[in-house]
Amino acid sequence: MVVRAVGGWFASQPRSPISQQWLKLDAVPADFLKALLIVEDGKFFEHDGFALNEIRMAVHEMIRTGQRPRGASTITQQCARSLFLWQGRSWMRKGLEAYYTFWMELILSKKRILELYVNVIELGDGVYGLEAGARHHFAKGAGELTRQEIAALAALLPAPRVWNINEPNTRQRLRQEAIIKQLEHTRLPLEGK
């Protein structure tokens, strides 16, 4: 958010103002937390910040196809990047992301990491966190969101600045439908974490 705000001062084109409102974890709808696990990191409560199998598969795919590796970041890695680093791809940023991820997993509980992530996740151009996303896209608080609206927000996550929640593309609609179907069967193991 800071990098974006400072960049806005020097940008030739005006940028959208930054919108962010903090939401305590216990005020976040359980369905949104489940949706995050579905689209971002299904093994969040099982790993120590790194999804080694996903990383291994992404490397093999990169070697096989010769194309840029697909994302294999965990929620903790994405949270570390959003809190401490910049967007973009570089080995230096990835190294720093791993450093911060290690320390976050060592020092913070899974609940705290999830709370941080819910509040720094980008859900639109300059819109950070679930509460700001709910107000920006649906003109209501996060606690008032329907399951359909929660799935629509979660479906934005690969491209929140590009995709339009009001005019979803085919990929968005399919993601949203898949999220809704999986919500019923997704557990949220928060007790004692």
C-alpha cells in the first residue's frame, strides 16, 4: 500500500485512492476464510509457510514447458510480500519473501497470519482487505456479504486490478461456481491455531 501510494505521487496518470479498513479475524465470515483456503492455499494449516510439493511441481512444469513458473506461493508468502515487499518477479524479491515467510511462521500464529492476509489482500485497484472490498464492490460490510458475493470476491484473487466483479469473464464465473460448490465441503481448522 505504501509503495502504491508513493508511486501515485510520481505517476503521470492519476491512480485510484487507497481504501483499507481493518477487520478482526473473528469478524471475518467463515465462508470467506474457507474461500481463501480454496483458491489460495488449501494446506495453509498443514505447512510451515512453504508448499514444497507445489514449488517442486511448478519447477518441473517450468523446465518441461520453458515458460515462467506458475504461482506456488502460500498465504504466508503472499502476506509477507504484501506487508514487506513489492509486486513483480525477481529472485531477490523471492529470496526476501522466503526470509520474511520463515520469520512470520516462526513468530506468528496461523490465526494472526490469516488476519493480516485478510486485511492486506488486494480486492480491486487500490482496494485492500475484505472490509474495503465488500464496501467497494457491494456497498455493505463484510459481515453482510452473501455466499455468492464472497465467492465473487475470492474469484478476483488472481487478477484483482484487471478483473471486473460486475462483468466477470468466463474464468471468473467458473472460479466463482467452483468456490461455491467447495465451500460446503471445506473445513476451517482454526481452533488452537
